Amino acid sequence: MFYPVVITEKFGSADVELLVPDLPGCHLNASSIDEGLHQMKEVIANHLTILAEYGEAIPQAHEIKYWREKSSVGIWALVEIDITPYLGRSHKINVTLPELLIKQIDDRVSKSDNYKTRSGFIASACMAELNKKS
């Protein structure tokens, strides 16, 4: 999953603040954008670990466009995080799908850097659907 990060310069300082709007409370201060982006993956991982420990749902990442419509301030970047370790133990289940759908899923997985397995693709699709507002 790619989490958008907004980067803002601190007034009167060379420091920057990096904030993940999809993860309230997930932010850091750094002396440069490069340093902040290098640290942000670990900060997000720590934040997701805490959510998982408390049994909280892992928030779905919105597109940058969604957040830019709410605030045009700052520079935007994406940080890729594998959220699988924060979803709990894996369980094998039996799912029946039409052959053509399986072929389409496998084609997408083989051509995408975002998905490594059919199961990962299906899990991502399920999470996206579950995170939609009813």
C-alpha cells in the first residue's frame, strides 16, 4: 500500500515536518526532506504496529488527490508499506471464483509491482471494499 505523505517546511527553520494524513498522529520532524523520507517508512511501520497491538483496523490509504483537495499546502510523496504483517495471522481459506476472473487476477499480479501474489491482490481488493463508506 502507498501512503501519501505531506511535507511542509517549518517556519523560520530549515527543518521539515512529514505527516501521513491517513494515519492520525503519524508524523516526524527532520532536518531535510531526504532524511525525513528515509525515516518515514519506519515511523509508519511503528504506527501500524501500535494499531495492530490494540486491535485497531489498518486505515486504507487515499490517493494524494483526495488530500490535496482538502489542503494544497506542502509537497507530496508516497511511501510504500506492506501492511500484511499488521493484519494478523494468515488463515488458508477455500474460495471459488470463475476461471476468467482468476485469469484476470493472475494477469494483473504478473504485470504489477503492487501485488506479489494472487492472495495479496484479493486481500487488497477486499480491504478497499471494506473501507468504502456504506
